[in-house]
Amino acid sequence: MSDRMTTPWGEVELSRFPEDPRDRLRAWDASDAYLLRHLAEERVPLTGRVVVLGDRWGALATALAEHRPSQITDSFLGQEATRANLARAGVEPGAVPLLTTQDRPPERVDVLLVRVPKSLALLEDQLLRLAPAVHAGTVVIGTGMVKEIHTSTLRLFERILGPTRTSLARQKARLIFCTPDPALRRPANPWPHVYDLQDDVGAISGRPVVNHAGVFCAERLDIGTRFLLRHLPGPGPARVVDLGCGNGVVGTAVALADPAAEVLFVDESFQAVASAEATYKANGVPGHAEFRVGDGLTGVAPDSVDLVLNNPPFHSHQATTDATARRMFSGARRVLRAGGELWVIGNRHLGYHVTLKRIFGNCELVASDPKFVLLKAVKRG
């Protein structure tokens, strides 16, 4: 679904990626509009190198395209949405540099606009990476919904860049104003974070896991993944996909248990895929692996995979939705060979068995506990 956002520079038509006519979620919110309105009303000079950090679907980069801002994002889907929204606005390709959180940041930043992310760790990592490029004259303004901005958020800006204050709330959105202090002694960047797993999670027990900032449960193994690791299928399938791989612990466990397996790690987060590759390499696995940032299983050949392992997300930023899970399940059915299997771990209340039966025509309970269910669907013919 595409919709229009009115900005001080005119209307822009925006959509999320991939576009889905059933998706009623907008590609912008009140915090984007508040920031743009403030820039115009206060006549903030958008000169020099403008950087937009965490722009979710490209609303800020598209509205400010005439100033050629550099966008930095962790989301492949967000980057593709930005690309499409810029093209829709008639912006020439390359006019707005699209960078990832893993790319080298600009050497100088004159205006830093920050859409506060859900992950405080990701904000910490990115502010520390950008801090050397910020100078005393840099304009730093953050924006987010009131429920996304906490005292810890403000302290982070203050600890890394300089004195920080907030605006009044408007339409449940708030701005953050930070005055850079070049004399500030910044802390060392604690990311990526490495820890050793406990001894009861199968083939990967006791082994290291590498987590870049912002990756799901980056400081400890989440209980759903732990449950999946304890019930992984035995060696046998030749080509395995760790779909929505996060830090790569599941795919690495498969490779450790069966060095003959070919494992494809896929995630839409640049931070996640970097973590998965680092985890795999840290464990010295002798098998073959591929690491891909992308839109689920798009680009994977049909009928080419034996096993897909998936712990699907059920949030899109602050919204709860099963759209991502549905797309993952449909993509898995497309790429699986006849007889191939999709294994899904999820909270019991999410009802994934209904969706799997609709897509595959079958669903089997592999294991369960009071909180989680591990389900298996088989591609028939």
C-alpha cells in the first residue's frame, strides 16, 4: 500500500517494501512529519554532508532528497523501500547515497538526523561509529514516538555526542536535540559482543556466538532458539537454509553436526548476516556456507532446498503482524524440493499451524513446551 505524506517541501508518495495491498501499515509516522516540520519552521540549514540514520522506509531521505542526504540503515527492506520511493519521486539513481550499518560511515557529518531505532544497542553502535565525523557545528536532531524515547535514549546521546534535551510531544512524537561536544571522552564501542553458549544446546554447545548490535537477543541466546537447537533434525539434508538467521547459531549448529551440509544464511538485517558469518567463522566449520542479505528467499531457485529452518519475527517495528511469517512460509514452499521440510519454531499463541496447513496442506507437531511449539510442514509433490 502506498500513501502520501505532506511535507513542507510538498507531497511525497511512500510505500513499504515489498508492497502488499493487504498491508494497512503506513511507510511514515508522526515522528517523521514532526522532524520535517521542525527543519522547515526553524530554517535549519541543510548544508554540507547530511546523514539520515535509521530512516525506516525512506520517508526522511525522500522528503529531503534535494539536499542529497546519505541514508544509513540496517534493513534491506527499508533500503529497497527507499530506493523505490526515491524513484517514484523522480530522484535520479545515486543522488541519495544508500549506506548500510556495516559500511564505512562518512568522514564528516554536518547534519545528523536520527530516527530512533527500537534497539538501544544499535543506536549506541551507530552513534559511536559516527561520532568521529561529528564536529562542534554539526546539527544533531533525533526523532521518535514518545513510547520509543526513554531516559536511557537521551543518556546515550549525551554520553557519546554531548548535552541533550527533548522537545514537547506532538501527536505522540518527540524530538531530541543534541549539542556535540568535541572534547567529550567517548566510551569504546562494545560491539560486536561475543559469548559462549551453554552446554545443553546440541552440536553447538559451549561454542562462541558473535553478535553485532541490534541483532535479536544479541546478549544471550533466546529461549525459542534454545528450544529449536535441542530438537534439530539429524544429519541428512544436503542443502539447508537458516531463514531469518539472526546471529547464525542455528545454521552453524547444522553445519557442525553435518559438515557435508550446504547452509545458506539469509536475513534482511545487514547486522544479522554479518553476525552469522562471524559466528560461522569463529567456529571453524569445514563445510560450505553462503551468506545473503535479502528479502527472504527471493532469488533462491525453486525446488533447490531440502530443509528450511525458521524462527519468524512477528513484529514490524512497533506493530504486531504475521505478514512476514506468511511470506517466509510461502517462500519456503517455493524453494523446497518435493519431500523437503520447513521447520518452524514459534510462540504457542501465534497459531502458525493454521497458516502452514493453508500453504503446505499439512503440519506436524515435532515438539512443544508450555511456551513454544516446533512445527514441521512437508512439500508434497
